[in-house]
Amino acid sequence: MTLSLTHVHGDRITVAHGAAGTELFSYVYRPEADWEAPKPYLHPIRTLSGGLVTDYRPNDHRWHKGLQLTASHLSGQNLWGGNTYVHGEGYLALPERVGSMAHVAFEEVAAEGDRAVIAERLTWHPHGGELWAEEERRVEVRDVDPDTGSWTLTWTSSVTNRRAEPLRFGSPTTHGRPAAGYTGLFWRGPRAFRGGRVFTADTDASSQSDPMGSQAPWLAYVGEHDGRDGHATLVFEHAPSNDHSGEKGTHPAHWFVRSDPFAAVAPSWAFHEELVLPPGEALCRAYRVVVADGAWDRPRVAAHLAGLAW
């Protein structure tokens, strides 16, 4: 179950598993196109058997890149990428609003046994380049389990407001577009996963209830591969320490999820209402993503998560 790590300095860190060297993911931190709001991301992400479970720069949204931390509406700026939603006018090309998240340094990059860690410091900037926030990020591989065909990624971020005024985290929904509350940790699935099965801790895939904008401790997405037989299951889970206060609900935050016209999931920081971060304060969030071979059902997901420790 040994993990190995390869660091191409200034570009990416790749974590691989086992004698066959299956690459579980690459953490890419080199800057990319300004229009796409440069920021680090994970792609490709693969199952233990090598099945691809992320997409990169799809033709419908070039700024969708694997798994990444985003901020679609941040105090008038767009750290998500692409066009910006403006109520009453739709999506507009406003390059003067597109910001970035920049790599500063790695605090730890290591792999030993069945654990790997990437600890990084980043800075957040509006289009003009001012310092708006500092982030401490920790991405870890845990619980590599060939018996269940699964492995776990944990993502922890602490974002500190370095402005003299509050940072206001929002989304297209907080700005008037229904069912578009994407912001925060965002996953884009491969094109083959369109039409996949979605279920949560509270609903199964046969439920008539749409999980978009709902609350649940975890959400699972099951997709079927192109190019090879079989399925993969991704499970997104909030850490118990997360808090999302507001009149429309407390922890866990609300889910943004689509299976059509593309596969996407985000535990939204600001689905129904803005999240306001005062000067000098930190927004701390932690998530677990289970990447598994096969089409898991709700009882299997629940049993597996119950056996994992934070």
C-alpha cells in the first residue's frame, strides 16, 4: 500500500500508489490563463484501478479544472474564472473582475506508507493584484484500501481576511440566479459521468427530491466510465468542525450538485446567502473525498464513512 510522491518544482506534485505506480492525482500549482482565474487544482484524479474521475478545461467551461477551491463572487471579484454573473444581465465578460489564488510556498511535501501530505501557503488577489487573503491549505491522502477499492483525500483550508474591510463570499444564487450556488471546493467530473446517480445521507438515488441547495452531512456521485468497463463513486463529506451559520441553516452547508448537462459537486460556502468574513478573521473548512472503484449504494457509503476517523 506504499505511496510515492514526485515533485516537478514550479509545476506539480504527483502522488502514486503501489508497485504499478497508479497515479492517484497531480496537484498542479503553476499559474495558468488569467481569464481562468489562476489557482492550484487536482487533475487528473484516479481510482486505485486507474479510472479517471475528473475533467480539465471542458469546452463548456474552460475554468473547470478537476478539484479546486474557488470563490465565484468575492466582494465584487470573480476568483472562479470565466464570465461573471450580473443580475438582470446574465454572464458578462468582465476581465477586470477576474482575480487569482497564488502559490507562495510549501510547508510540507511528504509520503510515507499509506499517507501523503501537501501543506501549502497561498495568497488571494483581486484583478488589481492587492492582497485580500492568506490561505493555509493541507491536502492529504489517507485510508488507501485495496480491499474496498477506495482511497480518501482530505482537504483543509484556513482563509484569513487581510483587507481592512469584510470579505463577502457569495455565488450567482446570492446575486439572483436560482440553483447556482457554487463556490468553495468544486469538483468537475469527466464528460462520461453526465447523467450519473446522486444520493445523500438523507436521500437515495431513487428519491424524487432534488439535492440541489439541500443540506446533508455527505453527498455521493456515481458515474460510469468511457473507454473502460465499470463505475466509480465519489463521496464528498463535511468535517464535523465545519460551521456555516445563517438564518437559512447551520452546518452542514448547502450542496451544489449537477448531473446534467455535466457532473459537478460543491459543498457551497454561500448558496442561499452571503458569508461575511470580518477583517483579520479566518474561515476554516475541512472536507473528505472518498474515491472508489465500483457503483456504491447508500448503505455501503454510510458503513464506509462510519469506519473512517477524522
